[in-house]
Amino acid sequence: MNTPAVTTDPSGEAGLDSVLLRVGKLNYAWSNTESLLVHLLAGLTGMDKDSAIVVFLSISSTKGRIELIERLAKLRLSAGPKQRELLELMTQFGRLSAVRNRYNHSIWSFQEDGSISTILMRIADRRDRIRMGQRHMLDGDQMARLDLDLETLSALNRSIWRYLQEYEYPIE
């Protein structure tokens, strides 16, 4: 089986394969990183892993899960470096949600010329109007940006693992 070439030019078949490879990596890295919230939840509440999984799965959005961890950190951890670090990790995770949402909650548009764009399926309320269907072309700059976002997500994953180990959260 041939592995698709990784390119920053999203046009053509190699470009499409490269986009799909990156989006697949984004989904895997996101799921893997989000699952670490189970360990944070267990450690902050003192519940066993299975109970933490039930609570985690009962909250249907990443935003809700992040907010729960932030609130528990403010409730259970003393103000100081440990609390600040966890809140910063959750802030970073929240910022990366926009990237994930863009690539996973959009309609994809593939043109005959090989160009690819995403159309965000979200309504943005403004004072006197609404905006929807914001289109983003996937050009070389956007592909490079996605690569940086993937690196950032990977670094965040490692930082959360380090935090879990340093502060002896349950990870088994």
C-alpha cells in the first residue's frame, strides 16, 4: 500500500490525500488528548476511573468537559502553580477547539480545478445580522497552519501527561 505524499499544496490527488491524512491525524490526536480529561476528572474528584468515564461520557461536548475540569480545579486545588498550570492547559485545549470544529463541522467543497475549501456550518450572531457559511480555502498557508496546530495539539497532549504524572493523578 502506498503512503500518500505529505504536501502543503492541497490541490490535486496528492493534495487531497495530504489533507485527509492531516484531518485523520487531527481526529486521532484530539480524541487521544480529550480522553486524558478522564484522568483529570478522576484525580480532581477522587472517583474511580470507571465513574470518571461515566461522567465524562455524560457530558456531550468538549467545551462542557473542559469547563468541568476548570471548575473542579478552582474548587479543589489551592490557588498556586498547580492550579494555574491546569487552567492554562485547559485554556490551550479550548483554543484548539476552533481548529477541530473547522475541519470536523464543515462542509467540504472540492472544485474541478483541484482546489479545496471548508464551509463552516455555524451561525454567528451580530448586532443587526447573522453570518453563516464562512468559507476558507485550503491553500499552502492553511496547510502549514494546520501542521502547526497538529504540533501544538501533540505538545499539549505531552504536557497533560506530564501534569498527570507529576501530580500523581490516577492513570491506570
